Amino acid sequence: GISDLDMLAELVNRQVACSPREVLLCAENLGLWCTAAAVAFSAYARQESRGSHFRTDFPEENPAFEKNIYIRMG
């Protein structure tokens, strides 16, 4: 859930790099977190179940969500 993303954000923000390789790993971790957050927030915004995306609070398909959801940083 969202609290898990918050916990991971804290870990990503506390990374320390002592070598060029570790700098690369820190950057990759940040990118992975950003991707995970975008996917999670997109899934939360889609208030329906469709295909492998199943929500117990919205178990039915909703024709209003037959569209793509675009997320961008900013």
C-alpha cells in the first residue's frame, strides 16, 4: 500500500554511496521507487477491476475507465 511506498521512500532517501558503483545503485533504486510509486498511484486512481488489476473495493469493470492513465513527475 501507500504506507509501504512511504517506508521505501525513507530508505531511498537515506542511501549513502561511497563508491561510483554505489552511486549508480542509489540512482537505480530511486528510479525503481519512482516507477513503483507511479504504478501504485495509477492503480489507486483506477477505481475498478480490469484484467489482472483487481480491487476488492471496486470488483466490477467501469466503462468510464476504458482509457489510459498517464502519470508524470512535476
